[in-house]
Amino acid sequence: MRKLLAIPGKLLFIVAMLYLSAGAVQAQDPTFSEAELDQMMAPIALYPDSLLAQILMAATYPVDVAEAVKWSAANPDQEGDAAVEAVQDKSWDPSVMSLVAFPQVLTMMGEQPDWVQNVGDAFLADSETVMDTVQKLRNKANDEGNLKSSEQQTITVQEEPSTTETIIIIEPAQPQVIYVPTYNPTYIYGPWWWPRYTPWYYYPPGYGFGTAVWRGIGFGIGIGIGNALWGGCHWGRGRGRVDINVNRYNNINIGNNRINSNNRNSNWKHNANNRKGVPYKDNRSREQFSNKRDGASNRQDYRGRDAQRDQARNTLDKRAVSPSEGRRDLQGAGGDKARSSVNKANRDVAQGKTGFNNKSKASTSNRATSQNRKAGSTRSTGQTRNYSSSSRNNALKNSGNANRSRQSINRGQSSHQRMSRSGSGRRR
């Protein structure tokens, strides 16, 4: 019998363990699959490191990017450092401001708003995996022979024997001139390996690359910059991140956007205040950033919620009242009796039956009578006072004699009847 009873317990334990294991696996699932990350990063993986870093940071602020796209379209002659300085009065994140130096990049991002948000969400959820994906794509392009140094950019391949990994760094050939590359992702990396996740291809209008783009990488007109690009990539499998050159950053950004740091380089950190209400895709990002917005507690105090809760809590503490015990006391028959008393008190207040209302009315009436008496004594003459005194005496003189009171009432009724008959005769 004990063996039979033990079997359901074991089955229940096994089911519970399977349920917890499934939940743990689901919690560890990546926000985006490997195929989605390859598709997502293919259009920009071959950009210079500094420009790639700015795009990854800016993509975490999709609302600002959309506004920057509109501004760039309305100011087509603005580019380089001059364009970044022209938007310093905007409420955008500095990473987004830096991109107005490159109208071609903003045009591309404006045509793919969903892609922009996905890149930002992927980078916030797991920046190291995103950086590893970029290196994977660069190695594929290099293996295909399509990634070489040129007049526009320098390709550096670093072999690390200890980790057996290959790091490819892309830098502008001239540090002060940036060329934005254009290429066909389905060709530059070799035959695409995810048929259901083919990357999109951006071909900037008016650049006239011809067939060069189909065979490799094409470049438009170089854009001169000084401090517009202040981001950089720190490579390493499982260690990838984006860094900030503090000197360049502070030279181009003014006011509250400056960084107070004695270090030359600083790790980039996402600013949740500049997210502007766009929800985060994964639970980890929501837990990390949703509660770090400045002014959240102040807004609650402005609404009076926290202040009211604190005041009520302090009052209960002073009176040694426990809210939890009070809730327990309100359960069952005791709670029904208390609620019935409260409802009766509310009805009495509404109908004016409470002692408080009667006392208030009596107090108000007494005050009014006293004021009338004072006003009357001020305005009255001596005769009026004598008449009032005699009237009160006559009215109250026989109040204690019941027989005389009834006789007075009978005489009054007889007089009233005679007056009624007399009035009727006159009317006839």
C-alpha cells in the first residue's frame, strides 16, 4: 500500500521538475535567433568600427532616430561636425545627434524603422552576441576575398592563438574622412545560409555605383569629421562592447550632454530617459532599465500617492494599528458588524440624524437668535421694549393654568366662527 501511495508522489515530483526545467530553458532563450541576428547585422557589419558603434548606440533610441531622419531630410546640406553642432538644442541622445553627420546612414535607417528598433533591442539584450555576430560576418566576407584594404578604409586582421579567434578591425584610411560603404549582403558574404532570413539591401540613390557594388564594396563621397564620431568597438569573443572617447565626446557635445570623467575612454551605458516610452523587448532589459527613469518617484509624489500613503502609515504606526491585523478583523461576522455600523452612520449623516448635525444646527440657531436680539435692542425704542415685555408677560401669564388655557382656546374658536359668518354675510 505504501508503494502505491509513493508512486503518485514521484510522478508529481517528476512533472514539477520538468515544468521548472522548461521554464528555465524558456527564460534563457535568446531574444533573437542566430538566423535573425545574421540577417539583422549583415547590412552594417562591414561599416567602420567607429560608425558601427554609433549606429548600435543610436538604435536603442528609435524615437530620436525617427526625429533625426526628418531633420536630416529637411536640412540636406548639413553634414559632418557642423550638422552635429546644429542639433545640440534637441532632446535627442548624443549618439543620435552624431548620426546627422551622415545623411546617407539616416536615410537608410529611415527606410527601415522596424530594423532600427530590432537592432537596438538585440544590442541591449545581449551586446556581446551582437558583436560576435559582426565578427562572424566579417570573417565570412574576408574568406570570400571581398574584404580588402582600399583608399577609403583599412582592414586589419588579428589572430589570437590563445583563443583561436580572428578579430577583423575596419578603420577609415584617413582618420578625419569617413566613407560609408555600400554592398550587397547576399553576395559579399558568399551564398546566404539562411534562406528564410535573407538580409535586406540598401542602395543609396544618386551614387551611381553601377556593377561595382555587386562584385564588392562601393563607396560614396567621403565626409570630413573631427569629433562627430566618438564611439569605438572593443572586440573579443564574449567580451564585445562599445566604448566612448571622452575627449571627442565632450568636444562636440555641450551643456548637460557632457561627461564628467577623468578617464580617456569610458564604457557606454544606455540612458533609459531617452528611450521616450518605447517598450523593451526582453524581460532582462525591462528589469534593468524600466525602473531607472529619472523623475518617476517625483511624479508619484506630485500625484499625492506616496505622500498620502506615508501619512496614513505614520498615523497607523502612532496608534499602534496594524493594517494586516485590521484586514483580518474585518473578515467574518466581525467585519459584517463593522460594515453595518459604518453604513448606518452614513445614512444618519445623509438624513441629518446625527448628534453632530443637530448640535451644529442648534448652535447656528442660537447664534442667529442672539444676533437678532442684539439688532432688535439696538434699533428699538423704549415703548417697543415695554410692548415686547408686556406681550411676553401676557402670553406666558396663564401658561401654568390648564383650565384658563382651554377657555382661552374656546373663546378664540368662537370669535373665529363669528368672524367667518360675518364675512360670509358681507359677501352675499
